[in-house]
Amino acid sequence: MEPLVPILIILVAGFFLFSASVRVVQEYERGVIFRLGRLVGARGPGIFFLIPVVERMVKVDLRILTLDVPAQETITRDNVQLKVDAVVYFRVVDPESAVTRVLDYVRATSLMAQTTLRSVLGQSELDDLLGHREQINEKLQAIIDQQTDPWGVKVSIVEVRDVQLPDAMRRAMARQAEAEREKRAKILHAEGELAASDRLAAAAAIIGSAPAGLHLRYLQTLTEIAAEKSQTVVFPMGLDLLKLIFGEERLAAVDK
């Protein structure tokens, strides 16, 4: 048994050294290697070996990360106080810079996004934020991406999600929207009245040019009224229609 003890110790030590030296990096990861504190480079994906005690590795995820920016209180250029939150999509494109140039690139990107969000919204007006949000998003993305580029971080998308307005401002906007709808309704009603008056004028001109047409219109109106038997209607008859029905001689005799 005594000769087996050193062999077992050697095997156990060899197993631990082998386990400490073998590293596996996934397809979406990179391993940044340091040898005695000096940067060696990024490796992966796959399996590789490290020199125990001498080398160490820091894994970096290369997938797109989603960062929720907490609601930020700001005052727009037209002096409207509001709260705005956003979401940032970014990924690491240079693992070595992400490890060596910033302590925590996720937290640093979050703080940079919060600061930039307050700054950009403070230079914008409320109408731009509500009506031209895509331009605000593009401006935020360009500024944040420029600031995080030295860290090896690429910001691809920035989206402003929720704009929380004061209650007084929401009520004022609701009244403005209601007034705008009433304005459009009145304009449409006036345009309809104008079009109807044009049609009526054209119809009157056509009927006036043919006296028989006026009489036919009288008869048509009588037919429509006669369908309602529950009402008594006094319908005036013009002198021209009476002459047409009874003749001019009879009417002259009646007048005498």
C-alpha cells in the first residue's frame, strides 16, 4: 500500500492541474487571457489550455444585451417637466477593450445612457419628442455609441419607451385634441353645405328652364307625402300648376 500512496497523490494533483488548465469557450463567448497580469489576447470559441497559476481568463459574452434605462426626470427646452425611460441594445465587439479599458462595461453603458437621455431631452421640445421620436432615438444612439466605442461596445438601437407627462399637461393636450376635432368637424360640415348649395343651385336652374319639370316635382313630392297616412298636409299649389290642370279660361271665369 505504501508505494501506491505517492502515485495516488500524483494522480490527484495531476487531475486538479488538468482541470485548472482546461477551458471551454462557447461560440458566443471569447476568453481574454492574462499571463502574469499582462494581456495575451482573446481566444475562442472552443477548448484550449492555460498554464496553471501563470495564466487566467476572463470570459466576455458577445451576444446582444438589453439594458433598461430607468425613468429620468428632465425639463424640455420649452419648460415641460416629464419622466422618460428607454431601452438600449448593445454588444461587445472588442473583448480586450471591454475588459481592460472599463471596470464594468454594462454599468458604464447604463450610466452613459442615463446621462445622454437627460441631456438630449433637455435640448428638445415636447412636440419633437411626441411627434418625431425616431429622430430622438437616432440621436441618442449616435451619441451613446460614440462614447462607448473606446470600451469596445457597439450600441445598435436606443428606443424611448414611455413619456410620463404631468396631469395638467395631459388635460391641456386632451382639450387641444378635442378642439382640433371640433374644428375639423365644422370645416367638413361647411364644405358639405357649400357642395349641397351648389347642387341645389344647379337643380333650380334646370327646373326653372323647363316649367313642366317644376310640375313633375310637385307631383313627386305629393306622392312621397301621401305615403304617410297618419298626417294631414296642406300643400300649396302654384298658379301655373292650376292653369295646367283646369285651363286658363276656367280660372278666368272663377276670378270673375
